[in-house]
Amino acid sequence: MSTNLSILDILRTDLDFCIRLIFYVTNNCVLVLILSEDLIGYLERLVLIKFSDIERKRISVEVDKIVSLFNELKNIENLDRYEPLFHVHEISSPLREDEALDKVDEEHDMLRGNALLVHGYVKAPKTMVE
């Protein structure tokens, strides 16, 4: 018994593999576009939302930008001559000393003026509107 599975059906099962394949086959633009559409569909199922057509186009453009960036990186010659960067700029974040509190904030005193508390829990605003 043979099953008729397309390449997209196989790729749909593993997002990491799908992303890696997008970056490996960047020379074939048609396949990249198909995979990015499949990736968008996978993201919709993963986060349980539906993207509008405008959002799908925006995400597709962003995936294409990521692919083009990796194409540029692929073309760098003599990469072993360069030291890896830990940060682009020579900056450091100042650290402060921790201040010990006399009591545990069980009543959420610190959140009273800044958050909405419902039954002792912080209620967050809606992030999506249907």
C-alpha cells in the first residue's frame, strides 16, 4: 500500500527541519516561497491563531529577508580569519547589589498601583482581538 505524501506534507511535521531546508535551498526561489508559506501555516497551527492575508505577506517578506541574510553570510570568504563577536559594541551593563527584604510580598504590595489583581492573581490585558 503506497501513500501519496508530498514533500510539504513531510516537512509540515518538523518546523526545525523546515527552517533548515529553507536556508539550504535558497538558490531555488520557488521552493523557498512554498516552504515559507508552509512555515506560516505551521506557525498558525502552533500558536492557534489565523493570520490575515496582510500578515501572511508581511511574515513572508520577513522570512525572505532572513533567507537573503543567510545568503550573504554564505558568500563571506575566509571566515576563519575573523574573531567571533560577543557584542557589536564595547559596552557592559552595570549590576546593582540585591537588596534583602524583611518580608515576602504575599499581598502583592509592589503590584497594587501598577497591575490589576483578581483573586490574588495578576490579570493581563487581552493581546488579541477577534
